[in-house]
Amino acid sequence: MADGLHTAFRVAATVPEGSAGLTLVLDGALPAEPGQFVMAWLPGIEERPFSIMDDDPLSLTVAAIGPFTRALCALRVGDRLWVRGPFGHGFALSGARHLLIGGGSGVASLTLLAKRLRAQRREAIAAIGARTASQLMLPWKFASLGITPLLATDDGTAGVRGTVLDVARDALDARWPESIYACGPEPMLRALAARTRTLGLPCWVSLERTMKCGIGICGNCHLGDRLVCRDGPVFPAELAQELWKTENDTPQRRRAHGGD
Ligand SMILES: Cc1cc2nc3c(=O)[nH]c(=O)nc-3n(C[C@H](O)[C@H](O)[C@H](O)COP(=O)(O)OP(=O)(O)OC[C@H]3O[C@@H](n4cnc5c(N)ncnc54)[C@H](O)[C@@H]3O)c2cc1C
């Protein structure tokens, strides 16, 4: 069913993501490019952006952090969810060896990419991180694609104690990847962008900003002279570094993006 803007899906299955949230597997496909997002709508509650974790069947992975994401995590099999999209510019695949780096719910923007890379039999390493083991999202999805993710947790309860950059250090220092793709808390992306620039490695980062329309009209998600919904959410890391310089790096903003 569609209203001209939205397509109505039903929840076909739910997969718990530890203490962090839930994956909603919906009852149909929505062809998309890796890194694109949809606007998910619950009438009377809100409409918010979510990465397309898988496009067939359409699946969204939700970290419960506020009213809307908690409402999504309360959906059960058979409930309806309305979706607009797909929107935005995703990851451009290039090269033979690929390093995927995800933190928190940002991991959800990398799994469709992993699926495409596996289908094309390209080499891929995934590094995923979270504050603690129970908040790691989607390790099962990578495993189902035949990719064993390298794990990092702040408290050392799973994988390496540290950040995803610590766990990816060997691959980075050896200049193994021909392309690097990342999504997660902004302090992590900033550190990665600085590191890959020093190493001269091509890197793409997927950015999150609060969005209303998702299609470049409202201007809510502006970053410098770009709109994250229309011009991103994926940007070359060097461009992201330039855009970050244009906005104030306040403690409030760092907290919103998972730092501090
Ligand atoms: C392109 C894109 C893709 C996304 N994909 C996913 C995804 O796959 N899974 C997922 O769980 N979340 C994703 N998000 C974030 C998701 O949209 C927000 O978590 C959600 O809107 C929060 O709504 P809420 O009502 O639950 O919480 P709110 O009460 O709105 O927010 C809770 C806290 O998080 C901060 N916050 C909310 N949204 C954002 C944002 N976009 N950027 C930075 N800080 C924010 C708020 O400032 C507040 O401090 C994505 C965002 C974007 C822009």
C-alpha cells in the first residue's frame, strides 16, 4: 500500500540487538544503493532517517535513544511501518580490498555494502565497535555474509579494549585497504579521516545530521554549504574534514554524536 509518498510495510521479523535496540525485518524489498537511507514514519509520532541495513527484505536497525527510536523498538511482527525513500548518495565501490569501519548504530549503513562486496567476491574486512559487548550491533549480519567482524569495545567486554580504529590499526598501517568506508560517532569519523589522510588512503564517511524532509528542501541538515540528506550522507573524508571546520565543535554536539 502507498500514499503517493510512503510505502507501508509490515514487520515480518524482529532481531534483538543486545541492549542497544532492534533490527526490523520488513515484509518486502526496496532496491537501494549501499549507504542510502529511508525516512521511517509512525503516524502521530514522528518521521526520522534510518540507514538501509538490507534492501531485500528491507531491514532497519534501530538504536533506542529517544522517543521515536523507542517506539520503533516496540513494534512487533505484523505491525505497520511507513517508509519514504531510498534517499541520498551512498558508497561508491572502488578497488579490490575494502575496509568497513562502524561504530554503534552506524554499523547499519555498512551491511548492504558488505552484501554487495560479497556478491562481487571482493575482499572485505569489517571492524565494528560499541561501548560494551551488549551494545554491539549486527555482528550476526556480517557473520551471515561470511565476514567475521573484528570487534572493539570501550570496556574490553568483547574484542579489543579500545576503539574501532585500534582494531583496524594493522590493516591501516599496512595500507591494506584500497577503499575505506565508515559510519559512526563523529569523533571516530574525525579521527579516521585524519589518519587516512596521513596515510594517503581513500576513505568515505557517512554523516548524520538531524533531518526533517530527507530530500533537500527544509535545510535542517545543512553542514557548511552542503545538505547531508541531498549531497550525502556519504562524503569523501577530505570533504567532510572541510565541512566540519565550518561548524562549531561544541561539547553538546560532540555528546550528540557519541563522543565525550
Ligand atoms: C542518514 C541517517 C541515517 C541514520 N541511520 C540510523 C540507523 O540506521 N539506526 C539508528 O538507530 N539511527 C540512525 N540514525 C539516527 C536516527 O535518525 C536518530 O537516532 C533518531 O532520529 C532519534 O530519534 P528519537 O526520537 O528516538 O531521539 P531524539 O530524542 O530525537 O534524540 C535523542 C538524542 O540523539 C540526538 N540525535 C538525534 N538524531 C540525531 C542525528 N541524526 N544526529 C546526531 N544526533 C542525533 C539528539 O540530539 C538527542 O540528544 C540516522 C540518522 C541519519 C541522519
